[in-house]
Amino acid sequence: MRHFASTSLARLAIITITVVAASCSRSPLDGPPDAKLTYSQVKTIAEQTAKSQGIALNEFDEPVMRFEGSGAKHEWLVYFQMKSPPPPGGHFLIVVDDSTSKAEYHPGE
């Protein structure tokens, strides 16, 4: 009986360690594994940048975000488009540097 109890306790300890270790890792819903920033962080940075340009985001659809991690440059592209039907130039792009969190605004044409 004692052997069974110690074996069960050891298994429980291993399971607990595995669950705790797994919970500390990055979820795919947070963003690509090679990105430093999460989707949520990038969206917040992009929205703050747009607002600093005087843009009323309630006139735009939810942004489309894409991570570009090829080569040495890791950046997020956040594309905003006005709600349908969008007028000409009714879009813009925010580029967020993944390592510095610096954002650049690129107006639509």
C-alpha cells in the first residue's frame, strides 16, 4: 500500500509540474511564437497611433493584423479600412516594430 501511495504521489507531482509549465508558455492565440508582442498589445499600439493622428476608429472595421517575421526585420502590419462602402483613401496602415514597439502611420491614398 505504501508503494502505491508514493507512486501515485509521484505521478500527481509530475502532472502538476507539466500543467504549470504548459500554462506558462505562449498560447497561439497570443500571436506567432517568434513574435515578442501579442495581438492584443499590437492592436492597442496601433489604435493609440491612429487616435494620435485624429482618426475616429468607430468609423472603421476591426483591423486586420499580420506578423512579418522573415529575415532580421520583425514587424506587424495593422490594416484599417472604413466601414462599407469605404470612400477612396478610406484606409490606412500602421506598422509596428516587434522589438521596439515603435509604430509608423501610413495614410491611404
